[in-house]
Amino acid sequence: MNDELLVFVDESSFGMQSTVVRTWGPRGQTPVHVGSGKWERWKVLGVLAVAPASGATAFSHWMSPEGLPGRIIAVFLRDFLEHYNKPAIVCWDNDSSHKYAQRLLTTPEFDTATRVAVSFPKMPAYAPELMPVEQVWKSGKIDLLGNFVPFDFTDLEWEVDRAIASVGDRPELLRAFVRWAGFELDESLWQ
């Protein structure tokens, strides 16, 4: 596994309703969030890759107001993997869209098939504790967008994109997320 990338893929959504977190306020005056009353959501696909031998990390995300069907996941992941052009172990939950995307990525007859060697270990249907990308979502929703009330859907798009990109631009934080999920990184190899 020295040359392989360990790739984690997960989805989340960010809505017009703010994520309420603890905050300070004058005694006896509860802070009030006045939202738009709309339930629109941005669906976000996140891909976190780490090279265990070097500790190098990469994060990329894609946003859609509609949803994330298997074909979009496959195309995004194919482009991500081919950009780095290294064999990869792709870890994602056992969602039906992932099964379809896996078929699209590994069947040579499809235009979505990747030229990079890819393996897909069997993962549980729902195991957020094994998914470092969950911590990217937590950092975005709680730490950066906590108590944020968007003005409109475009404002939400802008802030979600900014928040997720700022988390993804911090390699030391991404490595910490990988360690949080129980994956050991041998830092002695990075010297």
C-alpha cells in the first residue's frame, strides 16, 4: 500500500435553516435566528485523499442544488483519481448510488471508467466514525457556519463553498481527521 492513495468519499447537505450552536448573549435574552422559512439545500460531495507514505493530502468538493446521482459521483471521482494518477483504495458507505458509481468506474465499456487501478473495500451501510470526511462536514457546519443565517440560496452557496474549501485547504487538519477515523499514518516516513 506504499504508493496507493487512501480516498474517502461522502455526501452531505447544507440547508437554508441555520445550524444552531451555543453562543453568548445578554442574560435573559435568548438569541433568535430569523431564517427565510425555505427548506432548499445544497448537496455536497467531498473527496479526501491521503498518501500514507508521504502524508500528502488532497480535498475536493462538488456542490449541486438537485442531488448527487451515481453518474455525477462517478465522473467527479474519475476526474479526481486521474488527476493524481495513482492506484487508489476508495472508502465510502454502502449507499445504492455508490454501488452504481462503482460499476460505472470499473466497467471499461462505460465512458466513466477510470484508467487508474481502484479497489473498493466493503464498508458498512452507515459508519460515520470510519469516514474522515464527516469531520470536514462538522467543521463546516458547526465551526464555520454555526449560527449563520443565509440571506438567500446564492448566499448559502457562497458561504458553504467558502467554508468547505477553507477546511480542505488545511493539510494538517485533514490528516487529523484521518487519524480521528482510526487510520494510522506513519509520520516517521515523511522526514
